[in-house]
Amino acid sequence: MDALYEEIGKKIKNLAKACFFVEAIGAIIGGFAMMVSDSDMIGYGFLTMIGGVLVAWVSSWVLYGFGELIDKTCDMEAYVRYSVQPKAPNGYGYAPAPAPAPVMHNPTYQPVQPVQPVQPVQQVRWEQPRHDAQPVPNGWRCACGRVHQNFETSCVCGVTKQQMKNLQNK
């Protein structure tokens, strides 16, 4: 049963080719029948032959492309599977799979104690800027004391450059 689904991409591509040939032969036979049945239909019969073959060709692209997609996906999967597989010590083939670790019951097992919650960091009081801080050339100083370049718009403590300017102007 599995043989039905092996190399499915190749089978889909072969089906696309077969569909093209059946449709193209049908268009040629239909066009020829139109030309033979009536002398007024010769032009339409010729268009049916040419157009039918072109339509069959274009319509087979979708099915063939799907088969190609399946083939490429299988190739990528095989490549990934091979590249992830550990190599043997000599560099060739695959290393044998490690044996599963035996399950052992540890009589001295102690459950992990719950972690104590972290105390929140004290909030920086940015309402009171440092008056003893030296001015920063080509930059600005935050209330927390960090120095920033002019292009930086906020500090890691959450204070923005505009808030510091407004505070200094008060």
C-alpha cells in the first residue's frame, strides 16, 4: 500500500504530462473533425487545433508545478534530516542512537523550594532633578543620573527627554 504513495511528486508530474497529451490529442481530433464536417468550419477547426494544444499545455503547468513542489519539499526534508543527523566518529554514516537513560528513583530527592518573589526596584523620583550634576555638552542628563546623547529621546528608567526639559524649565 505504501508503494502507491512513494515518489508522489514524480507521479503527479507524469500525470500532468499524460493529461497534456490526452487534451492535445483531443483538440487535434476535434479540430480535424470540424474541418472535415463542414467547409465553413475549416478556420474554426484550425483554431481549435492550435488553441486546444496551447490551452492543454498551459493547463498542465499547474499540475506539473504541484508535482515539482512536492519533489522539492521531499528533497529539502531529506537534506534537513541528513544534515541534523549526528555523524559517526569516523565522519561517515550515522552515529548509533544513544540508549535511553534508565529510570532511577532517587530516594534523596527533595522537591524544589518555591522562588521568593523579587522585590520591586525603587522608583526613581524624576520630579527632583540633581542640581549638583554638571551640564552635559551635546547631550542631556536624566533625573536618575544617566547621561544621554542628544538623539536619545528617553532613558531606561522611563523618563523622556521632553519631561526633563519641562522639569528644568520650572
